Amino acid sequence: MTRRERKQLVTGLTFVSPWLVGFLAFTLLPVGLSLYYSFCDFSLIERDAAGNVQAVWVGTDNYKELARDPEIYRTLKNTGLYALMALPAGMLVSIGLALMLNAPIRGQAVYRTIIFLPSLVPVVASAMVWMWLFNARLGLFNVILSWVGIAGPAWIGDKYWAMPSLAMMSLWGVGHTVVIYLAGLQDIPRDLYEAAEIDGAGPIRRLFNVTLPMLSPVIFFNLIMAIIGTLQVFAVPFIMTGGGPERSTYMYTQYLYESAFTYLKMGYASAMAWLQLLIILAFTALAFWTSKRWVHYQGR
């Protein structure tokens, strides 16, 4: 390297050093420690003779306990059920809204803003609003149903309705996904629509033969993000239901959180976190494998 190149390298590293230090200290180091602690019996309340917190190496005992823990299977089932409800619904609703907001109509910017605003509301505030909407006696949903003579359910107070209610509430924050779809729709060449119209394709055929294939890379991206998000759902069920009623909404991440900060089983919680990572990676890999059949990139 020449003197000028070395100087440029030092300058570049100096500019990125805050990010590098932050990544090493707050991301890479905690990830590495969590992997180590997943093989340890590590409790924050147990200390050695010198008063220091200690982690005792136990090998794969935490992972063996995971396989025997019935609560793991319950929470995985609940999380999977939530993902099966929320993920397809969110994808369909966001694509549908994007298609409607992409139409050349008056007040387009206003409608786009209205759809996007809910995604800016903090999760806790959103959860409190929806807790009122789902209230069995005074909630807006049951009040509207009573106008047509229908007795509404208890929603989040009913073990059969609690999970669908949480999945319905997840549609509240699709605004950011809609914006991504809108960007993808506007990137589709207009020539393709004109060619399809000349060939006699109607709106439905243009949707399935032009719009969705050209939008498939964006759909794939949002699918990956949705898989990661739904399999790590925590805040909304934790605030709205606390895992109830009758543990019907007790999610995997909530069990992980309680194992770490309620029961102070840090080693066990670290093992749970790595199991969750492996599950997410497996579904992400499955999505990448299937993408070869349905994702179409321009120029290929």
C-alpha cells in the first residue's frame, strides 16, 4: 500500500470506528457470551466465596432440559399458531392496501398517510387502545355488534378468541410494509402493463401475470421480515394478555424473558434463545429454498 492509501484506510476506519466499537461491544460480545452461557448453570443470585456471579459449565444439560420441558412445546405451539394467523393475514392486507393506494385517485397522499400513521404509534400505546377496543362490555367492537343484535365474545378474555384477537391487532401496524410494497409497485415498468393490455389481459390477469411476479422480490423480502417478527412476538401479548387466558397466548419469547428475568435462569434462557435462532434460521432457509420457484428478478 502506498502512503496515500494507508492514510485513506486510517481515515475510513476512524469514521467507522464508532460503529465497529458499538457492534463489537453491544452485539458480537453479547451473542458470544449467550452461546457460552447456554452451556452453563448461570444464575444472577448465586455467587462464589468472593461474592462474584459465577457460571458453572454443565455442557448440554440446558438443551436436554429444553427437550423435556412441556412449557417449551406449549409456547412453540402458541407462537406457531400466531404466526399461521398473523403472517398470511398481514401479507394479504398489506399487498391489498398497497394496490389500492397505488391507484391514481384524488387524495392519494392523504390515504397513504392515514395507513402509515398507525405504524408510528408506540407498541404500548397501541396495545392500550386495542385493550379498550377488545373490552367485553365497553369495547367498540362489541358495542357495534350489539347494534345489529350480536353478543360479542370476550375477545382477549376468552381462550378461544384471544389468539385471533392478537392476530387481528397485528394488522394495525402494516403501514411500513405497505410503503415498501408501494415502492415496489412504482418500480414495475409501465410497458409490461401496456403489452398485457394489447394482448387482451384484464385487470385480474394483469395482477397475477404482471404485478405479482414483478413484485415477488419485495414480497420475498417482507416474508423474511414477517417470519422473523412473528416468531419473536413478545410485547403485544405480554402487555395485553400476559400469556392468558389459560396460557392460550403464552408465547415462546415471553417464556424466555421470564426464565431470564423472573426465574433468573440465565443459562437456560440463553439456550432457549439459541433454539429460537435455529428455528428462525430453518424457516428462513426454507423460504430461500422455495424462492427459486416463485421469485422473479428483472433481467433474469
